[in-house]
Amino acid sequence: MSVSPYDRDLDRNPANYQPLTPLTFLARTAAVFPDRIAIIHGSAQLTYRDFYSRSRRLASALVRHGVSHGDTVSVMLANTPAMLECHYGVPMTGGVLNTLNTRLDAPILAFTLDHAETKVLIVDREFSDLMRAALALAKAKPLIIDYDDPIYDGPGQRLGDIDYEEMLSKGDPDFDWRPPPDEWDAISLNYTSGTTGDPKGVVYHHRGAHLLALGNVLTGDMGRFPVYLWTLPMFHCNGWCFPWSLSVAAGTHVCLRQVRAGHMYELMAEHGVTHLCGAPIVMSTLLNAASHEKKPLNKTVRFFTAAAPPPQAVLAAMKTAGFEVTHLYGLTETYGPAAVNEWQEVWDELDESGQAQMKARQGVRYQVLDSLDVIDPETMQPVPRDGATMGEVMFRGNIVMKGYLKNPGASEKAFHGGWFHSGDLGVMHPDGYIQLKDRSKDIIISGGENISSIEVEDVLFKHPKIAAAAVVAAPDDKWGETPCAFIELREGEDATAEEIIGWSRGHLAHFKCPRHVVFGPLPKTSTGKIQKFILREKARNLWPGDASTASL
């Protein structure tokens, strides 16, 4: 086989090939726009010169304390400047950043510290009691660095002997950091929810973080100098990689320790916020704010949400309030959002119902994702693009994780057939947009018919008295399985099972309607996801005293 002239004497060398890493975004912006405001936190403001200098000081100090290539630095921090600095300073050492979920309990955090082999732990004073309990359970004995946020005035004590600010003051602002020798090197470690067992450690690489950061800027139409409000926890998929995205666009981070309506409106109005991300609960918080808490917004704010598509009434209310909502989709294993409901202008001509149908779709792949498809997991062939045939949603490309830390079996299963298996079931529409129908374990098979719990939940969410709903399978002697609805009513509302089932019958085929209705608060994970495994167990043990029932 002859060698092409394009394959001779044209090798990679330092002049024409450098590993991709998001760390270069900060270096460039600090050089080009050193005096632009990078971070706002309370009354404090940091320029990009400050941001870059402090990140290098952090890297220098961590190296002095023994952090090197492949070491894990775990951080238990709120959405603060220190958390942003860790997104740059830790990987500048060659280390791996592990952002801990501040809402987890001590045993899960202890498991995480041990599994990650944490070498250094940075702790916000607010979470000191929780981390003290976790450290007592953990085998790992990391070096502890305490962060005392000046705007936090609550309880908490130092756990170690090193103060974050004191440590930075001794670091080198001109630390000569180097990009990773290989863009495949790990940059961060994020743990899944662990609702059905020990959480899995999802490993991100520099290449993926670089690309998704760029993808966010493109998808979010962030342009130059966006102002981003941190309503999304940075511990969640590294804040969907937005800590790195903002440096691409020389944007401003507006930090936020707690999601409170009045404070959010104050910050949006004062700083001219242009973008924010969050779950539906953030939308509810903004919409349900008291009249005296709301402030007029001088520009439309782009709001990105990645949970189930919001009901049409919520989308309309958000638009009236000055927000433009964009629906994203992704998983921890895809660095956060990897698909977007890319809105088509022709859809503006549809009526409200038609637009709601379009907004319910998860959409199309990010520009930086190679492939997104709905595939039959048995044959590994794409399902027909008919909007009806269900298959598993699968991803392929550079913004898919390296794999699960110390879990080759789970990684192999997730990557079977050369695709990342999401576990989500969906359909592919003729125009190439995907739409989720369920998690594979949440499909209800009743009398041989597949029932999508998402479809039933969508109908229930439209009931004016319902605040939240989850549908799972309950055993049935005749049908094998039947839908069971767990309902959380709006405050001050009252309803009966007959009323809920009657509503369902008015919007669904009768076999899809719930036969059991259980009222009460829904169990949720620390990130706000409904814990369906708890509900499935409850549904398996239903007896007449547990649930209201009505005959269909």
C-alpha cells in the first residue's frame, strides 16, 4: 500500500499541535481583557487579571503541598470565587478536580473521598459539620484547607490548620503552569446520584471540557461579555462546564450562595444578567416571588433548563416575566448538556398547543457532539424516524466521558457497540429531533402495551391542583403492571383519586390512566430528582390503606 504524500514529512510537532484544554481560555482573556470584571461576589469584584493570578497562586500552593499529575483535589464549596478558582488552579497542577455535592449525606461523601483517593480537601465553613462527619467515616486522610467566605455569616468551624486565603497569599501569581501533556488526561471527577447503589465516578478529560465550553457559548448565543448568574450548582457536572465557558466570551460570573427569589432579582437588575441555568424549581422560585421582590429587567434573560420540558403555562409566564427559556438535554456522562431544542422560526406560527409539542422535544445534538441517535439496543440499528418507534437514546463523540473510575465493567456496558448508552428511551421524529419517552426501567408494560410514564406525568402536570407528579408501575393480577400515580398537590389544594383519574381519562387512552393514586410529598435526591426507586418499592407493596383507588 502506497503512502500518500499527505502522510509523509507532515508530522505533529509543538508548532502545529497542542492538546486542547479549557485552561487556555482564562489565560487568553486575562491577557486581552485584564481589567474586565470576571467575578462578582457580594460587594467584591475580581478582574480577569485577578482571576488568573489567584488561580495560578492556588496551583502553585497546591504543588507546594504535594499535588501533582493525577492527584484528586476534592472541594466542598458553594458557588463562590474559590469554586471558580479551583476549576482552573487544580487542573493547572495536573491534578483532578472533584466537586462534592453539598446536599449529600456523610456516608456517601465518605465513600466519595475514599473512592476518589482524595489527597487535598477544600471545605467551605458552612459545610464543616457535614464534612467532619464524613471524614470520621472515611479511610482517606486528605490535607484540609478551610475556606471562609466573607459573605457567609452562619455557623461552622475550621477543620484544618490551613486557611485558603493565607495559602493563596503565599502562592506564586506567575506560576509557570503547563497544559496537559495529553488532552485525554483527566480534568475532573463527578459522581452520579447513587440512588440505586454506590455512586459511579464519571471522569472528564481536558478535550471534552474544552469542547463543551465552546459548545455552550455557541448554543447559548453568549457572544462577547455575557453576565451569568450562578443559580446552577457548580458541583453539578462542573456547572455544565460554564466556569470555563465564561472565559471564552470574557463574561462575568455573578456568584450566588443560595437560590432566593428576591436576591436573584436584585442581582439580575443590578448587574444586567444575560444568562442563567437551572432546574424547574428555579423557574418556580422566580415566578412565585412576592411582588415586592421582583425587579424590572432591562433586557431579556436567557434561561437554560435541562429537566423535563416545562408546562406551556410556565413557559408563557417566564416569557411575560422577561425570560427566554431554552430546553437542553444531557447527562453527567456527557459533561452536562449535549442536546438542545433548537427552535425553528416556522414553529412561531403554530398555536400554543403546537408550540408546546415542539418544546417538549429534547432536540438535536450540540455542535461539538459527533452523533446523537435513537437506537434499538438489541440490534444497535437506528429506529425509524417516525416519532413513534421507541429505542434508547445514545451519544457518540468528544463530549462523552472517559469512563467510570475504577469500574471497567460499568464503562464497558455503557460504551457497548461504540455508543454511550444513556438508559433513556425516546423516539426520533422525521425532522431529526429526538424526544424522550422514559427511562428504560420506568416503562410500564400493561397487558402487553408499553406505557410511557413521562406521557402520563405530562398530563398530570397540567392539572391546576398538582405541583408535582411521578408515575411508576404497580403490580396487577390481570394486566401484569398498571400505572400508579404519586401526587404532590399545590399548597392549600385538595383533590381526590377520582378527580385525578377522571382528568387523566380526558387526556389519555384509558389503559394509560393511573389505577392507583397516592397523595403526599415526593422523595427527591439532593439535586432535586424524584427518587422513583423509592416509589417503585412503595407501589409494589400497595394495599388499600396506602392508596386511594378508583375503578376504570
